[in-house]
Amino acid sequence: MSPEQTTERVAWEALLTALEQDAAGQAAGSTAAADPSAGAGWSAPTGLGPVPRDLVGRASRLLAAQRDRLASLEADRRATLEHLGALRAVDATREPRVSVYLDASA
């Protein structure tokens, strides 16, 4: 393996490790309030080259875990929208809390 390939491999391993740790942290915190800005500063790395062949399985498992998490978040989003719709429907049926008529003759 050339020095350049070794450097790329180390970079890929570091990236996969960081993404796996982030995914594990997000999964562990899924029942608690998650930090909405946790991934806000992340950008795709450049200059890594292709994934080394022996890391493809690891990258594929990570991708599958991310897709599962995305599906879970989408289901949570839909459930939240349904709840908000139900709350809005109840709120729309409430009667006004302020006077509707003014007794000007008293």
C-alpha cells in the first residue's frame, strides 16, 4: 500500500468512526430532547478518494443505520403533524372567551 493509500485509509477510518459515534449518540438520545444543531456544521469531506474495498461493508452498514434513523424521524414527523392537526381542530371548536355582545342599555 502506498503512503497516499495509507493516508486515505486512515482518513476513511476516522470519518466512519466519527459517523458511527454520531449515529450511536443520536440513537441513544432519541428518547430525550435531541440537539437540533448537532449536524448543522457538518459538510461532506473532500479529497478522500474511493472507499477502500475492505471498508465498504462498514460504510454500507452505516448507510443502512442512517436510512433506518431517517425513516424513524420521518414517522415521528408525520405523527407530530397528525397531533398538531388534532389540536388545531379542537382549538377551532372552542367558543370565544371574550364578550361577544355589549349591553349598551345598562
